[in-house]
Amino acid sequence: MQDFIKINDNDNVVVALRTIQAGDQVQVSAGEKVAALEEIPQGHKMAIRDIPAGGEVIKYGYRIGNVKEDVRAGAWIHTHNLKTALGDLLEYVYEPVFPLREGGAGISGECAPAAGNTPGREYGAATFMGFPRPDGQVGVRNEIWIIPTVGCVNNVAAAIAKQANDKLASQADTADRGSVGEVIAFPHPYGCSQMGEDQEHTRQILADLVKHPNAGGVLVLGLGCENSNIEVLKPYIGRYDEKRVKFLVSQECQDEVAEAMGLIDELVEYTSSFRREPVSADRLVIGMKCGGSDGLSGITANPLVGRFSDRLIAEGGTTVLTEVPEMFGAETILMNRCANEELFHQTVALINDFKQYFKSHNQTIYENPSPGNKKGGISTLEDKSLGCTQKSGSAPVKGVIQYGERVRNSGLNLLSAPGNDLVAATALAAAGAHIVLFTTGRGTPFASPVPTVKISTNSALAGKKSNWIDYNAGVLVEDKEMEEEAGKLFDYVLEVASGRKVRSEEAGYHDMAIFKQGVTL
């Protein structure tokens, strides 16, 4: 295992891959060594040049901030001597990078060719075993979802799911259950006492989940007096198959659990008829998210997901990148990869609208990274964002999606959602993602409405939390090559799409969270 990495030739810092002790000599280039002036923790940065006060710190080939004081070569660079260089709303100019140039998958600062342009490789033949739906969609799970319209019936939804799963367990070896997976309730605290756009977003997310193809059947459970009651929600759902979607208003029932169980029986009968069939990988939609990042996130897991994204897009598939506040500082990289000027302007609006959201609530736009990020070696939002956007790979941006909207274009899409893990992952599912790839340097047990693959940035985390982590990208700073691991990750995702459970599914975890933005009555 190497001791450090210099990500880009133009960088004036290196990142420690193991803790570097004071006095250790770091061979930064042929004939050039720098002695560490102090301990440099794993994932943290060490200056390899003298940097005068106010000078730029360069990582990934880009500025990640300015030093607050004179910094000598060999010094630890972190929050104590580095500050963000970002401002508020900015003006942008479209400077497209296409046609793509030869190079790395984003880390080098060059925009590499998408995997489909790699000579000598064939794409378009990859398949997974999915569930084709009558409406033309494809699911990677065949579950029954219970969607509450309001938080008041959350416990009722959970009770119905438990009773239904107990019954399914008793049918495990019978034809009655067929291919039905789990019955899952998705509680949330909203659906009433909301106003305006805030309430609209709740209705849209709930409708998106009702329409999600991973659900072979859906029970929409209402209370009856809520703002987003079933009759109000139906227009957001649009056309639906009455065999697939059932509705129940609790206030209209003598025993809502008993009546719900009757509807669940009908949904089980309908859903059990679906069988897995070979499906082209071009039907896959994969969400990409990171959380609890560390100093290795932008070196291992995030660029690995970027390579995966390029590969899936080469197969004709779709990936979705979100958490807009963690694009701040790296947004021009994405803007200049927009396939046309219209998408560029949509991306500018995506960024500036989110900045305006912060300002409208009198909050600092660049109040990031989190304490866990800082402990792991991330010092500024630019530092975090340049690592975060590695997940986008090198493909052109083909779509920009507003919160609550569903994917319309294949290829790389950008989705408006915050950085919060549960909110962003739910937004990805609502947009149509079959699976979410979630990179992490700190670890988290949470799930989302769809299978959520946890990819660790370092091997220590993968070893310590094997009950959370599905895939270890930490081997990339040990003895594994990026292309080899990208191929393995691609194959693993196809296995998950074909039914292999991820750790959070095995634990029975299923979470959702809606973006709360407005007034509560």
C-alpha cells in the first residue's frame, strides 16, 4: 500500500493514505522529497510546496480554498489554516468540453471518454433478471408497498405490513406467495398542515412512489381528513391499474387493519404472477449519492462509481447524480459537460436556485462540510464537492430534473435535492432509480425505498461494519486497479438488480424522507 497520493500533476498537496508521522520523508517526485513537519492523519492533506498567506490550495487540479497564513512544505493543511474561496450567486459561461478528451475519469481534471467509446470493447449486451410490468416499466424487486398519505396513519401502516409479512412467511413454500418479496410500509410525518409548494412536493413524492416499478402492488392508506387525502392525491398518480393499486380511507372503516389485509391479499394474488425475465441493462436507472465522506472518498469510492456510471451509460442505461449543495465549487465541471446550452442554463438554475433557498432562510451557503467529513480529512466545500462530483464519471449531462420529477432522458441526469442522506436517496427513488449507490467513508445503516448499496471508501470501515457495507472500494489504494474494480462493481449491481439483497435489505431496513421546505400550520 502506498503512503500518499498526488491526485493531479498540478496539485500542491498530497493526501495521506496512511497516517504520516512527523519527520517521515515523502517522495513526491523523482529526486524530490518533502519531510512531514507534523503528523498527517489518513485522508488528510500535506503541503508539498510553500504556500504564502492567501495562496490557493490545489487538489484534483482545482482550487479547494485559500490558506489563512503562510504554510510551509510538509505542513498539515486542514480547517485550522484553510478557508473556502467560494462566494454567493455567480455568473457562468458555457464552455463545453466535448468532444471528450483522452484522460482519466474526472480525477485528472480532464474529461475522459465515456466507456462506450473505448476501442475494442462491446457494449449493449449486458442483462439482468428483472420484472417487466404491463405499463412498460421494469422492476428489480417485486414488493408490495404501503404508502400513507399522512403521518397520522403511520403506525397503522406498520401494523398492516407486520401482519402481512407474518402471513407471507407462512406461505414461503407455497404457490400462493409466488415471487412476492416483502410488504413494506413507508411512514413519513407529512401530508397535512403544509402549504403551497411544500405540500405539492409531498404529494408528488408520494405519487412517484406509488408509480415505482419495484412495487408490484401498492396500498395507498389514507386517514380521510388530511390535506393530501386520497382523492386529492389521485390526480398526481394519474392513470393506474386497479389490480395493482388499492386505496383505503381509515376513517371510513370499522377495522382498517382487517380491511387492509383483505386488500393486501388481492395485491399478493396479483403481484405473485410476475416472474423475473432477462432484461437489457439499458433499462436500469441507478441513483448516485455519498454521505459521511472522508479524505479517500474522492480517490476510491466516488471515482469508482463514476466509472460504473460511464459503463452503464455505454450500455444505454441511466444514472442520476443529486445533492446539489455538494456540487457547489465543482459545478462548472458539470455545467461544461452539458450536452447542449439549454441543459447548461438548466444546470445554472439548479445551482443558483439552491443557493437562493439557503439565502431565503438566512443561512450560509457554504456551511459544509459536516463534523464527520472534517474528521475524515475534508476541509472545505470545494474539497468535498470536487470529490463528490467524481461519481458523475465523464459522460455528458443529458437531463436536469426538478425535485419530485421523474427521469425522462437516458444517460447522466442531475437531480435537484439537498445533501441530506435520507431525503436525497428518497428523491432518487422517486425520480425512478431502481437502486442507489451510496459511497461512505464513515458508514451508515440507513436504507431508502429501493436497494441501497453501501460502498466504503476505506478497508477499515468495510472490515469494522461488514453488516452495513456491501462493497469495499478501499482496495483501490492497496493492490487493485480501477478498471478491474469498476467491472466487478458493474457485475455486482447487475446481481442486485437480479435479486441479490444488500445489507440493509437483509436487516429489514426501509427508509424514506420528504424534503420539508415550508410552513407547518
